Amino acid sequence: MHGKILTIAGSDPSGGAGIQADIKTISALGGYAMAAITALTVQNTRQVYEVHPVDAELVAAQVRAVLDDITPDAIKVGMMGSAEIARQLAKIFAEHKE
């Protein structure tokens, strides 16, 4: 197994972007993918119709749950969904500088 990668991003039901694309890419390269979802989208390969950010506290809880169990070799951040999610992630990253 190559690296353990935590991806933090929105969910794309078409699979062409976001968490779904990240997981496929990490897995194809032999890595172990972990994920925290920041937003749910309504989209297809041609258009984004809606974006619904996940509550910032729930995003923080997802990330903390992973970090309490597995130390990722890298963290990839995509669409955050809101400024509050960005603030929560900055706080968590400051707490886990290792």
C-alpha cells in the first residue's frame, strides 16, 4: 500500500469530481483513501444544479474521527462549501501539526 490519504471535499453524484473522483484516483494509485464530505451537490457531467454545504460541526466531527484513528500521510482539500468549514479545518490542522 502506498500512502494513506484523507480527502475533504464535496460529493459529486456523477463521479467525475469531488470525493468520488478523489477516492477512485487514490485507489488507482494504490493508496488508502479516507473521506470527509463538505457538501452535497446535485449535478451531472454537464451541469451543477445545487450545492448544499454540510454543517461545519459535522465536517469537523468527520475529520476528527478519522484523525483520532488513522494518521494520514497527506490531506487533500477540495471544495469546502462554506467559510465556517474553512475555519473549522484550519483549527483542526493547527491542532494536528504532526
